[in-house]
Amino acid sequence: MSDDSPFMNPFRRRHNGQNDKNGNGGHHPELPTPRIAAPDGEPSPDENGARQIYVSGTPAGPGRGAEEASLLSQESVPAPAPQASSVGEREAQSRGDLADHFLGCAKLGRYLTVADNSRFIITDDFRTTPVVSTASAMAAIYSKDYLVAQAALLPLSEKAQRLSSRDRERFERLFVLIEEQALSDEVRSSAQAVRQAQFRAAEIRAIEVELGDRLSPARLRYRQFLDIVKKLMDRKITAGPFLDEFRGFTQEVAGKLDFGIYSFCLDRLFGSVRVPLKVKKLLVLELLNYPPLIRRELLTNILVYPGQVQELIGFVRHMVAEELGQGVIIEIELLKAFRLRQLSMDDIETSLAQAGAA
């Protein structure tokens, strides 16, 4: 997996000569939607499971203890607790499905989110919930978190393995599409290896083990960082040493921890009333140096956090204006409006196109 992609190393700036394949550019080409049909021409049976997918506002990583969950959820700015969100209900409102939603995220150059935009998709979502094949394919192709893209291959591979030879052909065509269009070189290689091995269990297991080997140390490091967060909340560590710990944590988990978990951790830091405002402002200054895609998502999270203090919101806007310029402000404000459902995706695409032409 290359360090050139945005989340592989948040402190590494992209060169101007790089294309926008990894999502940092302003141009997003027309994206095809993979469609899986059953042999008789009817929609694939697993599409019926879309209405049974439930996701919560809190990413539930494997093995997270009660202390960790408590630390992440308590003492935040008073706000309504995130409720379980039914993808099916959201689909009925938007007249779309999860695959269409993922395609919409890709068109906006975003990391993939759950259907109600309450949080980002993490690798566990493809392990613990039934995800329709079209949505898994979209995630494998367009996810800018390449760990999520790799995880999305697993349910597709396992489903293909259980099919008859005749029915497996449609999945082979889908894997060819992933090999041709996936943003991640590693995902393309994995899709090719699984297809050429005719979806054998050993090859699928090898991908799963490799993904687990990458995730496990990062999640252990994440839990260690939560101990530092607790010390900060208990006033047992000052701003300077905490910032050093934060930088070290970010460098060590870059490309190895789900972006959704990293984002959730920061959300709780910026939302906690026990984290000093001085520390939050110092963290904002750190985020200003992140690559554009990550920076836009994380700064927008601060602005839309329910009950966020106005002084911090004002500081974010001031520093973005001072350090990054009007174009970045427009992007963040557009995404904020979209997150608050004040603008549609079509409105944002139109606004960005007009800003690019100006």
C-alpha cells in the first residue's frame, strides 16, 4: 500500500504533479455503477438485505472494552445521543440504495459514510452486517480508505465462493471491473488474485489475515492513545506533551487504522467538555497541515458537531481563512451545508464547478 494516498501519511503533502485519483483533486469524473443481476435477470437476492442493515453513530471496533467505550462517549458537549440508523429508512427518503449513496460520496470526493452521514464506514461494517454486493463493490472501487476497500472485497469473495460455477461468472465480471477501476493498487491486486484462484477459501483467508495483521497493532496503539486522552481529561498531562503524543499516535497508525475510527476519536476530543479549549485550538492548527481531503472532513466535523462551542467554531473559520484561503473555506462550508442537509449533492457539484470555472 503506497504512502502517497491521503490517509497513508496525513503529514505528507501531495505533489502538484499527482493526479486526483486518490480524491484530493477538484475534478470527479462520471463514475459507473456496478450492477449485479441474478441469472434469471431479477435483482440479486442479497439486495433484499439492504433494508436490514443497521448502523449506529458509534463505530464498534472488535474487542473494545467498556472503559474505552465509556471514555469515547462520556463528557461530550451536551447533545442528542446518536440513534441507530436504518439504511432502509434512509434509502426510502432518498429513493436510492447504499450503492448509490457510496457513489454519491465518491462524486463529492469524500470518504464513504453510512447512509445518514452520521459517521464514516469502517472495516468492521463489512464483517458484522450484511452488505449488498453492489454496495460492497462500490466500496472496494471508490473507498478512499483503502483498508475499507480491502475489507469490502471479503464478503464479495465469500459470496462468490458459495455460488455454482454458472452463477459465479457474474462475480468474475465484477472482479474484473474492480481490477480495472479500484483506486487502490493493493485492492486491484487482491481482486485479481482471488479471481485467478477461482475464489478458493485459502486465497480469501490470506487477504483477511493480511488485513487483520495490519489493523490489530494500530487498534492496540489506538487504545494506548486513549489512556493519554484520559490523562488529559484528568489534568495529569499538559497541552505540550499531549500534542507530542497525538503526533506520534497519528504517525504510527497512518494507513493502518480505519479513517472512521481516527475521525471518531477526534470528534470526541473536540466535543468533550473535559478537554481544554487551548488543546482543541492546538489540534486545529495540526489539522490545517493535513492533506486537503482529510483536512476538509475533519474540520467540517468540528463545525457540525452538535452543541459545539462558538469560540472554537470561530477559531476554525478564522484560521482556515488566514492559512488556507477562500477556496478551502468554500469547500468546507459547502460540505457543512450538505452535512446539515441544507444543500443537496447536486447543489454542491454545481457550486464547485462554478467555483472552479471562476
